[in-house]
Amino acid sequence: MTTVREESLRCPRCSCVFLATGLASYGFAGKDTDGRPFFWGLNPLPFFVKTCPECDFSAFSADFSLETRLSSRQEASLPAPQKYLKAAFCYDELGNIIQAARCYQHAGWLFEDEKEEGKAHKCYRDASSRYLEIAEKEENLEYLFLGGECARKAGDIEMAREIFDDILQRPLLPPELKELVFKSRSNL
Ligand SMILES: [Zn+2]
């Protein structure tokens, strides 16, 4: 069950202290093939990222520091997908490609919920290219798979198929990953 609480955060970029809605608890039962958790109750996704009301810096909550001092400032009021897009931009600037990929993917999920297919596809494409970049740099098959999953969700079916087939030819493929790849490939 998702429960929220008010928390006081300090922006790492401009030191502004502001109040935001944080998560006290949340839970999920299983995950989709692309890693999206099936959350119980209220969707907690909008509360994972924060936007500074002073300088617009946006990131996952863990990249802000918790403060005990309360502030009269409130977090910047933005729709959740826009917060994720801003956070993706900030992570790109910081050279944190994996967090940028996650933010684009999360924005894709939220746009999908809002039936904004075109915007969701663009986010998935932006997530896919970043996952693939990291996958190549770190020779990481899980990121390669996520690159394929995001390509699949962006509607780039041929690209997704090529990636899944590539993974299935790799030696010493972990059984759980193999199962996920088969499942996603059957959804093409
Ligand atoms: Zn700031």
C-alpha cells in the first residue's frame, strides 16, 4: 500500500530547502517484463522524483538531502511525466546515463497511463538508446535487454527482435533473463 508523508529536502545544486511529498511506504506484486512493478494502491511513481522550486534541478529523491528544518517553500508544481523529463535532462548533464535512461522509461510509463502514445514512444526511444549505450560500455546483458524492451515499447519491433535474438545467442545466459527475453520476444 502506498502512503505518503511531507518531507523537507535540500537541493544539491542551489541549497534551497523545500517541502515535498515523499513516500512513507509502497509495495508491489511482481513486475512487467520491462521492470515496471505492479504497484498496490496509489501509483507511487510521481513521488520518486523531485523538482527544486528555485533552480529547477530535478532528480530522484535520494539525490536530495533530507533536512529537519521545515521550509515555507513548496516543491515546484509540475505533472509527474514532466518532472521525469527534467530529471532525465539533469542526469544527462551530470553524465549519469543509467539514471537518465530510468527517468525516460518512467516518463514513458506515465505517458502510457495518460494514453499519450506519441510522447510515450519518444520517451521509450530516449530510454532505449541510453540503455544500449551503457550495455555496450559495460557489456551488461540486463541493460541490453532493457534497451530491447524500450525499443519494443517504442514500437521499434525490428530493432527489439534483433536485440532479443542477439541476447539469446550469448553463452552463459542467466536462466531468469533467458525466460524474460523469450516472454518479450513472444509479445512482438
Ligand atoms: Zn535548486
